[in-house]
Amino acid sequence: MLTSWRRFADRCPLLVESAFLLLLLLITVTQSVRSGDGEWIVPVLASTAACGALLWRRTQPERVVVIAALCTGVAGGNSDEVSALLLLPVVVALYELAVRNPERIARAYWAAAYALVVLPTLLPGPNDQPGAQTAVLSAFWTALPVVQGSAVRARRAYLEAVRTRAEHAERTREEEARRRVAEERVRIARELHDVVAHHMALANAQAGTAAHLLRTRPDEAERILAELGTTTSSALRELQATVGLLRQSDDPDDAGDPLEPSPGLARLPELATAFASAGLHVCVAVDGEERSLPPGVDLTAYRIVQEALTNVTKHTTAGTAEIRLAYSNDRLTLTVSDDGGALPHPPAPSGGFGLVGMRERARTAGGSLRAGHRPGGGFAVIAELPLPT
């Protein structure tokens, strides 16, 4: 029943408003006539004016409260008594004011309305209702809508705050999800670049070396070609593992096909051997006591070394390169340097995507990276990565 009435009120608000005000007018006018004791013209006119002012209670609630209270005070001063029915226009006006304004404003207008209602009844006239009774009755019936209206306003403000927080949380979750997706895409793109660039450069160098030695040293060329097959197989495995990150976890083709563990500094000898087959002699030096690294830092360090050595084979004709790992209490300083060669490195430190990718990897791990030409010739990449203390 209540739901049906609300639907009707939502569909026909003007009709409901008109019926409400007419009913209110009928009640107050009837009460004015009953308590007028023959002199009912002034109370009826005052009550009619109070009800008529309610038409603007939503747009100008402050003025309506003052007008309704003044008219009700005039009606009460010219009646035998001030009853709750006679106060209905003031009650409605104060409720609307309290719903739409802060509580301090509602209290101030309640005090003004209370004074306008009670003071006329204290003047000499036909009103024979005791002053104390009028004051208490008026205080109760005018304070009630202020309390109720303030509670409704607080409830609405609370619900609006909850809705706003929910919308903000939803937007934040969506933005966080988009940010994580973007970061994951960048990470996977960086992995793909490192894997493909390294193995393609290494395979190209091995193929070139094998072609050069094919006539003069066929046995050495055959060995390098065998290592070329190992290089391409390794490239395919790492490429499959990286692309596998893009597949859904519930992909049925993924079942029973575990991804290869992420590489780390433990594979540096294997990496050095692979570059040796391409004509680049790589030596590894360690300063300080070696420590186990967190997986993220270990992978970052390996990829930086891999990309730095790849750049050496791509951009120079250097014959030797050195990897130096310096362990300290709170950081790992990683240096990859070469002896130069006939072909120079690209300008540093803002060269191609390789340097950019290495710098991003170091920054992601909480460290830093710098690269540049060495004073005595050659090129050096220096990365500092934080370690747990």
C-alpha cells in the first residue's frame, strides 16, 4: 500500500501537493472558526495566508517560516486558544527549512518563529488560554519539526557521502586496474625486447662468425653453428615463457606446461659462454661477499647485463667485455664495460630503446643506472640496485 502511494506521488507530484495544502487549509480554517468565538474573520484570514505561503516553502523556506509564524501568531492572538492544529503551517514550514539548511540556521529561525507565535498570545485579547500552557505547547510543536528535519537532512547527507565514497572507490579501483594493466604491458614489452634483441643479436654474430670461418676453419664453424641452434632454441623457450604471461590462467592449453624459471645472475657463466661463441670474450669479477638476491632484483640485474652485452655485439667490434659485481651492505653495483672497437656506441646516455629499457628496469627495482663512454675508450653501463639489509 505504501509503495503504491509513493509511486502515485512520484507520478503526480502537483496533484499530491495541491491535495496536501488544501487539506492543511481546511484543518486550520476549521480550527480558527471553532476557536474564534464569533470573531473568526481575522483568524481565518491569517490561517489562510499562512497556508498560502507554504506554496513557496521549497524555494524560499526562510521567508515562509517568518510569514507562517507571524500569521499563526495573529490567528492565535485573536482566538480562544493556540492548538496544535493551528500551528500546522509553522510546523510544515520549519520542517522544510530544517531539511534544506544547516542545524544552526534552523535553530535560529525556530527561535524567531517561536517568538512570533507566542508573543501575540500574551497581549490582551480574546485568547484566554494560560500563557504557560501556550508557551509549552508552542515550544513542543515547533521544536519537533526542527529536530525531525535536521535528522532527515543528516541522514540524506550521510547517504550522499556513502554514495560518493562508493563512486570514488569504484573509480579508484578502475584506475588502479588500468594502471596495473599498463604497467604489466610495459613489463612484458620490456621482457620481449630483451629476449628478442639479445638472442637475435647473438644469433647474427654467431652466423657471421661461422660464415667467416667456414672455409678456413670448418671444424670451428661447425661448432659455432651447433651453438647457433642452442641460441635459437633458448630464444624460443624464453619467448614462449614471456608470451605465456599473456595467456589466461584457465587456458586449457596452458595445463601441464609450466613456464621456465626467471633467469638470474647464476646464469652469467652460461651467458658469457654464449657471447664467446659470437667472438666476444666476457669475464666476470666479483667484489665483496656474494649474496642471494630477491627474485625481482636478480632478474633485473641479469637483464641489464644481457642487454648491455647485446649492445656491445650490435654497436661495436669490441673483443672483450667485463662484468663486475660489487656487493655492499645495502646495494649491488653492477658494471658492464668493453674495450671499445672500430665501431662506436650510440650517444649516451639517451641512446636507443636498450638504454631506456635498462634504466626503466633499474628504476623499477628501486635503483638507478647511468651509461657513458669510458675515458680510456670503450663504453660502460653502471647500475646500482638496492639489497635488503
